[in-house]
Amino acid sequence: MKRHNLALAVSALLVSGAASADIIISEHIEGSSNNKAIEFYNAGSTEIDLSTYVFEIYSNGNTEAGNTVPLAGTLPANGIYVIAHPSASAEIQAIADKTGNLYYNGNDALVLKNGNAVVDSMGQVGVDEIWASDGVSMQNQTIRRKDTITSGDTDPSDAYAPGDEFNAFEIDDISNLGQHLGHGTAQPEPEPEPAPEFGACGDTATLISEVQGSGLSSPLFESEVVVEAVVTAVYLEGNRPLNGFFIQEEDADQDADPATSEGIFVYHQDTAVNAGDKVRIAGAVGEYYDSTQLSGVTAITVCSSGESVTPANFSVPVDSLNAFEAIEGMLVTLEHPVVVTDTDTLGQYGEFWVARERLFTPTQVAAPVENNDVNVRLNAFLIDDARGVTNAEDVPFPAGGLSAVNSLRLGTEITNPTGVINYSFSEYRLLPTTDLQYIDTNPRTASPKLAAEGDLQIASFNVKNFFNGDGAGAGFPTERGADSVAEYDRQLAKLVAAITAMNADIIGLNEIENDGFAETSAIAQLVAEVNAQSDAEWAVVTFGEAEYIGGDAITNALIYRTDRVAETGTAVFTTDAPFDFGNRPPIAQTFHDLVNEDEVTVVVNHFRSKGGCSNSAAEGDKDSGDGQGCWNATRVQAAEQMLEWIENDPTGRAVDDVILVGDFNSYGMEDPIQVLVDAGYTDLQMVELGAENHTYVYQGLSGSLDHAFGSASLAEKVVGTVNWNINSDEPKVFNYNTEYKSEVNIVNYYNEDPYRSSDHDPVVVAMTTVAGDTGDNDGGDADVDDGGSTPPNEEVPNLDHATTSGSFPIWLGLSALFLGLIRRRV
């Protein structure tokens, strides 16, 4: 069915009236490696001037063409015109009229235009998916236009089903390229090369370096060869093995060309071989998802055993992926230790990323600039368990097997690993051939390790969509967070473990359900469980008659220990723009410690996230490519408006000591952070921890989205700041979720401990207090504005909402004062 609600960017591709040209895309080849070609056919009755025609490629759902290839010359009626990838096979290039930037995959939309008029198209512009229907796919197939189709698809924005107009053929089938409907020149069938004589061990054989060649694909593709080499690793047994083995040329027969690999994978499971066997093999050279291999083995013999080859030395980073291609299939040893940088898919696929050192998001350590990114694949590679199994119950990393009590944390050092390099699922990966040697350079800590504890600790913690259903054991799945009571109980236990071990007096929370403050609310039940598990008594900051804080499903919250601090101000939040949408309303309250009555105002923030700007963002909010992502201008405005709001002492207390905490969704050197620093606030993490600090890891890059900023007077009192890395450095599989986990893994990967209680790390700041007198006898100020209440997801007025602190019993204050004089942190 045609779509009529077209995006503006897509509709710009369309013109009024039907296109006058009669050229169609008659064949689409998406073959192995770079074997890609597009064939055009002039279905009209007159010659066509191609100088105004251009072929466009819209990659990964983009609405602007990433690559364009102009056509040239003229095309007679029933004529054929072929464009080939510049690195396509010699057979394809021999047929092509020209080469061009055919960098497409099955999820890239293709458009042929004459001037601004769309002549034909494949896929759907603005959509990122692998287009396939009725067994016909734009990925890993040759597809040809049906004989009945004589005009093009001139609407590149409509839903696309290739099976409607194309027939499917095997990958790399070029037998009909250059022909359509009986027109064009038939390509003569090449005479098959005679299969080489198998011979005996020690006879002449094709060198593996000749099979691999110096490019991304083999120059001997589909040729029959005989090779003789040493087996380096065997994967014939176990749970979904690779069904083959790796061989490497003997040291004496290596060609000393650093661009050609000396190793290759042999897809063959019918002969038992062992590492160290020298084997002679006859088979065909193939490319399996861009990985060169030998398959279709017709003869194999073991020549000797107990042989060895010298592992190649290798190091990262590399200048280009060609450096990995040059060791594809080889046994290698890293010249240096590596550290673990990403474990997101460790539990799912038995793989993790390593690099020479921890990799940081560029804007965490340097100012944003154009094209500000890190190519992780030039700096890192995967270590893999060499199995096709998913969600295994016996992931072998780290030593002893992965479990909730045997973690593989980011930053763990691995000493000079040795293994074979394999290419699969679009990534280069090392398959270890010897046990990995781990050095625990980033061990877990049971509590935050501060330089000094001071006598007041303030923390920030993103609790990752903590929702509690209806608060009575039902109402799951919720809008976010846990899908069941069982998951909720698991999430709650981990959050409570983190909060009780955090040893903080005041904690600002992000991403908690915005469902009020009643006994059934998420915040009330979280604090009730904290109180049940803690020797201290915790309380929630409430906001008078304001039942909800803004209209988002999630909100910010403040909790505190009543034996350490008391509320002295009027708790407030604002929904003024830009906190009416996107940026969550900041909340603020003033506290004083019960020993010295030294006051501090705590402001909890959660700025708009970096994703999802697409076509809806105004200039400044679009992703400019400088590393700051989407909605940067909106976050800058939030920082500016929040500062103006705080400057007016919204809690009713004129306090010099102010601390800003929360999830700012901005890394350390980005614009919103600089707004706060330029206003005189000290980035407490930068001062104590340096630029290379982190609370979050995204696609293998570390950085801090969660921050703590102190006013000038507060910064002078700070004695310690720490990012408690209990979450970002832990495997994601340790979280509370039960999806895609067997009963064994649900137990094995879970513990009621702080580790992977969220995806963000807490930030904890310790400060000293000085003697003072608030003059309120631990009571509160008068209400400023009750503000009313608004259910989540409904429009909210742009008002400041406020309440007084609750009354504080004198006996409790006096006893707390006494305890404070002899207090020891627990």
C-alpha cells in the first residue's frame, strides 16, 4: 500500500507528473566482498542522452544521498548500461560500462533520477531495513527485473517489496549481467580451469599468501587450489562450532609481504585434524560473508604432526582495516597488553572488545570539533569464544566462566593474548588459542573510595527507569523498566544494595517513575525498602500538593538520611521552558547538617538525551557531527535557564553553597557543561579525577554524562569526589532483566548486589561543614506555592512548584545532634 503521509525530505525527491524517461533498473547484484553492480535497461523506443541521469544511494535510512554516480553517454532503445563497484571482480568489470561508488548493502535505498525527476527506485528512502519478500532480497543475492516490468518505481518513499518486481538468483550470479529481455551481448562461458593435481606431501602447492592476496577479497576467488600448511586451531566440536579449522603457511614458505595473510580458514568437518598437523588440501577458494576461506574440499591428507608456526606480531591501533585483513586467518600474538573496553554482548554472544587502553568519547576529553569521532574498529577488536551459540550457559570469559560473582570488568588487563584472527559478522575477532591471562586492574569496590569522607556526602544516581507497576504487585509490564513482578523485585534489590552501600547523606535520583509520593509510588516503595535494609532512616523530599513533577513518565527525586540532615528550605521544581518538554524539570531543596547546621542547596537535573533528532530538530539541535549529538542547543538552554532559576534562591534560602548534580546527557567538554563552568561552578570530577573519568560507556567509549558541580564556596569545602563504577564497567547481562536468559542464567548472572543496578554510575561528593545557625530550629519555611498537580504525560503549566519541609521533632534533632558528635560512618 502506498504511503501518503510523506516526510518533507522524501517528498522533495518527487516531482509533479510522470517521469518521461523509460530507463529501468533491470538487475541488482549484491554479492560477496565488493562484487556489486547495477544494470539499467532502456525500455523505450528512442535513444536517451544519459548526461542528465544520476544514480543515488541513500544509506541506513538517511533522507539525503550519501553516494551518487552520474551516468554518461547515450543509451539506444533496448540498450544496456552497467555500473560496477571499482573493486568488483574482473569478470564484472569486464562487462561494466563504468565503475562508481556502489557502496550499498541490502538496507540502502537506491534512486535513479533524470535531473530532479525520479525515474526508478529500489528500497524505501528514509527507512533502514533489509528489503526482502517472497524469497527475493536486496542483500546477498542477484535479483533481476521480471519480464513484465517495463516502467520504473517513481515513488522512493512508498513501502517496498522486491519480490513484486524482481526474481532472485544465487549470490555472485553474473550469468545474465549485460542482458535483458534478449537484448545485450551474451557473455561467453569461461573455460573452467583444470583442477590441479593433488600430488604428494612436499610437492609444489599454491601459497596461502597467493590465495589471500593483498585486497579485501581473494584474487583466486572460485579457483581450485592445492595448499600445504600447518593447522593452528581446530573448531570441529562443541556447541555450534565453526565446523572447520585454520591453517597457516610454514615459516619458511611465507612471502614476507605484510599486505598478504599467511593463514586461512578451511570449512571442512569430515576429517579429524589437530593443531600442529601439517596438511595438504585440495579445495575451492570462496568468500563467506567477506571472509576468504577454502571449502568444497576434494582431498586432504595429514603429512606430519607436531609442527608449529611462529605467531605474527600485531598491535593496535591500526591506520586502516587493511591491517586486520592482512592477518585474516593467521595466528597472532599482541605485542602489548590490552584492556577490556566493551562487554555489552559478552553474555549474548561470548565476545568482548579490547583495545590498547580505555577509549574515551572525544568530547569527554577535548572540545567539540567537526568530524569528532573515534573509529573504534581501528583501535579495538573482539575476543570471541569461536561458537555460534547465543546466550550460552558457559561463557568462558573470564577464567572460571562468567557469573555474577566472577565478572569481566572494563579496564581489566589481558597480557599479550595469542590466537587466530577471524572475520565474521562484519567484525575482526581474535579466537584465543591459549588461555587468556587476566590482571584485575579495575576491581570491584564494596563502597565508593573517596580521597576523604568529610562529614557530609551528596550523591547522584540514575536508577534506569525504576517503575513499580500499580504499587500493589500488579500493573506489569509498565511503560518502562521491569516487565514483571519478578523483574521489579530483582531491580529493587539491586538499587537498594547500591543506595545502602553508597554511604551518602543526600542522593539525587534520575529516571524514577513519575507517579507521585503516595505509599504505592515508586519513590515511596524504594525508600521503604532502603529503610528496611538500612540502619539509617531515609526520607523523600516532597513538593506540597504537587502530585507529579512535570508531565514526563520519569522524573527526578531527592532522598536523604534524617539522622544526618534536615530540610530547611522550600522544595521546588520548575516546568518553565525549556523544562516543559525534553529536559526534565530540575528540582531543588536546601538542607543543613544536624551537627553544624551548615546549609547547602542541592539541585537535581536531567537534561534531554542525545538521540532522535531526525527531521524534527531545529538548527542547533540537529546532529552537527561534532560529537555532541542531537538536542545540544536544548541542553545549552537548560543549563542557562537552570542557572538563572537557582540564582533567584527558589528554595527561599539565600545559601552560598550550591551543588548541581544529575544526568546532564553531556560529556565533560561539551557546550552545556561549559555554560556551568563559565558561570563559576567547579566541575568537581574534572578537578579531582581529571578529564578521563567516566560514569557511562556507549559502544566501547567511556565518558561522564552524570556530573557534580559546586559553587565557589562549596567547592572549597569538597574533600573528595568519586565516580563509583559499579555499573558502566560491568557486563550488561548482570542486570535485572530475565529476557533471553535460561533458568540457569537467570540465577547465574544475578546477585542482590550493587553491580549493574543501572547503566549509569553514581557520583559521590564528600565535603566538610562549618558551624552555623539556620535559625529555624530544624523547622521549615512557609509554603511558597503549592502549584497543583498534573498527571504524567499531560500538559503542565509553567510554574514553580514548592512545599515546606516537614516538621522535624525536637527530640529527634537533639538525639541526632548527640549521635553526630560521636558519629562514625556506617
